[in-house]
Amino acid sequence: MTPKIELHLHLEGAAPPAFIRGLAKEKHMDLSGIFDDRGNYAFTDFWHFLKVYEAATETLKTPMDYQRLTRAVLEESAASGVVYSETFLSPDFCGGRDVGAWREYLHAIREGADMAERDHGITLRGIITCIRHFGPDKARETALCAAETAGDWIVGFGIAGDEKIGKPADYAYSFDMAREAGLRLTAHAGEWGGPDSVRDAVRDLRVERIGHGVRAIEDLALVDQLAETGIVLEVCPGSNVALEIYPSFRAHPIAELRRRGVKCTISTDDPPFFHTTMTREYESLHVAFDWDEAEFAAIARTSLDAAFCDADTKARIAKLLEAADA
């Protein structure tokens, strides 16, 4: 199986539905409204998806819940051949943005990641994200949590949530705080917002990666800018198709973006919500664009180059990619 690297994965959004249902049963919570008849997450559009997502996170009440979640998510990722992953973590959901409480959740998450690395050979690192639709003031509290726990495991800071709320510049203070703490920066843009949202995030937040970013294709001058500056797009094709941003994989712009020199990676975003895995992403892209193993190997190398982890971790993961190439 081709070793895969995933840079855009929301930890809570990757929770298997059966895991969330099990937690709800343990806690005597009724979450029946967020599942369909087959037990899958059910939502009608992106904004309803955000509500279902946040309802599912209501089952995650303790650090031990997050340790169990981390193990469950990484087991699923490893089954698709993922050897290195970066996951978005939100202190908003882990201790209410209180630094002390966040440290307890982080400790539990790292324990779960260590167990998964031992059992499944997958390495995880964390990117703390503020939630855009929670507003700039709460984002500053989240950034403080990030700054206080930055290091070898918490390696980045970003922003997720409803792109139509506010402007990237509203969150510049939080990004400056994270940058000063040594964290690498990414931002969701160019998914529901058009190309201007990508341009604004690059200019106002000074990020080196963009989560999604695919709507940049609507402005070829911006595409050229991304290619020239080496800004990396964390592309999630299955998510974009599931949310009907594009009607099919064949209609997705990832191939054209790469043809024009933009560095693109492949991720699943919130895989059980969008009925995908990294294996399915690769298979669908192979069918849509006839990409072969060499193409996917090149994308994996691009992903590793763009990863926020330290040099020693990169070197270790690089050996896995090299062994597979050989």
C-alpha cells in the first residue's frame, strides 16, 4: 500500500459515527437527530454540517474521551496507509479555551497518539485552530492556548469554520501571537469563499498553507501567485464533491492547479461525514485523472515537504516514502 501523508484532518470530524453513538449511549445522550437510517452522519448543506459536527462533539466531555477518539481516528487512518498526519485541534471543544484545561486534553490526545504510533505505525502532530464563526475575541483565547503549548507536538496554528463570517484580517492578532510562539500557519479559505478569500488569508495572515484553496482556480493571476510563492494547498477533493462545490472528481480543479505549478496535497477533511478515506481519495483521483503511483508518490513528497513537523520527524517519514519508492 502506498504510504500516505495527510495534512488536513479535523480530529472531531474524523470520529467514526459508531464511536460517537457509543459515547452518546454511555452518557445517556440522545443524538438520533444527527444520524440517518444507516447510522451515518446526516446533514443537508455545509451550514447544517457545522451544526451536526458541533452536536457530535457534545459527546466528547473529558480528556479520556479525546484519548479514545485519537486512537479510533488514527486506527482508521493507518488502515488507509497513512504514515504521518496533522490534525486540527480546537481548545474551544477541549476545555473551553482555558489553558490549564487545554493542557489536560492535550496530554490525553498525545497519549492516544503515542498508543496509535506503537500499535499502527502512524505519527500524529497537532495544529490548533480557532473557530472563525466564534469571533476574533475567542480566537485570541485559542491562540494563547496554542502559544502556551507550542513545541515538538503542537506545530501549527490555523482557522476553520464558516468562511462567510468576518475577514481574515479580523484574526491577524491571533496569528501574530501564534507566529511569535514559533508555530507554522495555515488557514481555511477558498472553499466557500471565492479567490479573494485565499488572497486575503495569504496577505493578512501570512500563512504558508491554505486549507482547501481550490476556488483560487477562478482567478488565474492568483494561481500564478500561489505557484510562484510556493503556498501549499491542503486539497480535500472528496469533501468538495460531497458538499457539491464541484459535481464530480473529474470536474475538480486539483489537476489543473497542479498543472499550473501549484503545490497540492491530498486529505480527507472530515472523512466519515463525506464517506471517504485516504484510500478512496487516491482511487477516485486515479479514475478521474489516470494518475499513477509515480504521481501519488510525488504528492506524498510535496506533502512531507509542507508538513509542519521538525526535521528529525521528516527524515524518519522520508525513509518510509523512499522504501516504498524502492
